[in-house]
Amino acid sequence: MGESLTYADAGVNINKANDLVQRIKQIAKKTPRTGVMGDIGGFGGLFSLNLSHHKNPVLVSSTDGVGTKLKIAFAMDKHDTIGIDLVAMCVNDIIVQGAKPLFFLDYLAMGKLDNDVAAQIIEGIAQGCTESQCALIGGETAEMPGIYNEGEYDLSGFSVGIVDNDRIIDGSEIRNGHKLIGLASNGIHSNGFSLVRKICFEKCGYNVDTHIQEFGKTLGQELITPTRIYTKTILGLVRDLPIHGIVHITGGGIDENIIRIIPDACKVMVDQSSWETPPVFSFLQRSGGVSDHEMHRTFNNGIGMIIIVPENMAQDIMDRLSAMPYEKPYLIGEVAARNSDSEPRVEWVG
């Protein structure tokens, strides 16, 4: 009989995984929320719904990943913010429907488990959950030798929120004349990184340590900036103001995302001169020779969220947003009639 093999001989260390679970338990305690039941480490996360403030509650869910922005984290060996991106990509898709995030679960897969790196990632997830006012209640950490290269991993997440049925924001009340209010992004967020990497690393020959004068920092520091989480802003508005549509500007940019909520009989007029575009976008466009059309359908170009509101309330909502120290709103356009099916749904002016 040959030698007795173990799971560890195949590249999977159960003891190390158990040690990581104990570290994650302590991290998860930093994201307390009413409704959380039990500890990390069970077969499933438990959450008790308090429906006393809801007449006809609807659960809203979203799942997402971080895409090839992970490559930036690998190159920089910096893993404490990528979890914020992960939470942002999920919860920003929930709040646009008027829902309040409740809880979050993550999935982390590594070729060889590195507990220190994993803990940094989970710390970022916990920070994102804190900013989102939701709880980290579970997840999965998989060690998968032979699937991922050394020092690489994959990351995805899942979140659930709640909203009353009659408070769901779905764009059905959007009419001609409604105004578009844009909320500033803080950079690229988590979309378009395949093109970003092709421009910066292949075409220009830069690396993450290259200092870019117009940023005043290294390329890596600019690219790793975590995605903004808009939970506090959006939930503050929908509580008592007429918000008829909200758009999270992710992959596809404004062009592809705003048409998901605008009625077919309408189009939007977007004034591209109405907001300050962060330097990273002009840098990418110039360095890559990227057309305006491609920029519009790939990146957020400085607008992370768009709120669609009645014309007579636009100034009041702008004033409310301007009073928030962490928010920078812009009046960026309006909804107009679409005269034929061949007419574009998004028209850029200015």
C-alpha cells in the first residue's frame, strides 16, 4: 500500500481555514445590525426581519464582483480596499430601487490560502458594510489549488435589502421635463478596468508605481481608489422627497444604464459640460485615443449616480444635497419626449 495522502498534500489546509474563520468572526462583529442572529461559521447566515415598519415588504437582492480591478490589487499587493468595492457594487444596485440594505455575504477563492491577505480583504468588506449600514453575516472562503495563480484570488458578493412595495423606485413616474441630478464619483470605481489596464500598462508601458503628475500620485494609488457607497445619501433623500428614478452608473456608463429606467417614450438630454470630470478620465481618453462615444459607454466619467426628479423639486433637492459635506451634486440634464423609435435614447449636448 502506498503512502497515506491528506487534503493538505493536495494543497488545501483545513487548519488554516479554521483559523481564518475565527479572525473573520471578530471582523464581522464590527458590522452590527438589528436582526442579525448567531455568529459567522454556521451553515447559513441568520437574519430576523422586523416588519413592524413595513406594510407590504419586498426583498431586493443583488450580486456582483469587482472585475479586473483585482489585478490592480495584486500588482500593488494592497488588499484592504477591494472589499469596499465589492460591497459598493452590490448595495449601490439595491438602493437605486429605494431599498435599505440589510445584510451581505461574500465569496473569496484563492489558489493557496493566505490568511493575512484574506483578513485584509474581509476588513475592507466590513468597512463597506459599515458605510452601507448593513451587516456581514456570512460567506465562503475557498482554497482551490491549480485554479488561481500564486498571489491571485477571485471575489464576489451578495446583498439583500428591503423596501415597501409602494415605495419601490422603478422609473414608472418619470415624465418629460424631469431633471437629472448627478452625484459625483471619486474616480473610475469598479468598471472599465480591462480597457484601463490595456491603455496604462500595455499601450503606455506604465506600472502601478509610475507617478502621474496630473493626479499628484502614483497610477496605482489612483486606480485602487475604492468605489463610493451612496447609501446614506440615497436613503436620506427617498425618505421624504419625490425621487422618481435612480441610476447607478456602472459598466456601460451613462448611455447604457440610464435607459434601464427611462420609459420608452422618453429620452434624456445630458449636458456633458455641466460637471467637473476627474483628471483620470481625460488622462485615459488622451492616452488611449478613446472616442467620446466609447468613454460615455464604458466609464462613469465623474458621475456615480443619477437621480431623476420632478422639475419643480429639482432646486430643493440640489440644495439638500449641497448641504451634505460628503456630496457634490450637479444638474446635468433633463428628460424629453422621444419622437420616434429611431431617435437615440440618450442625447449628449454642451
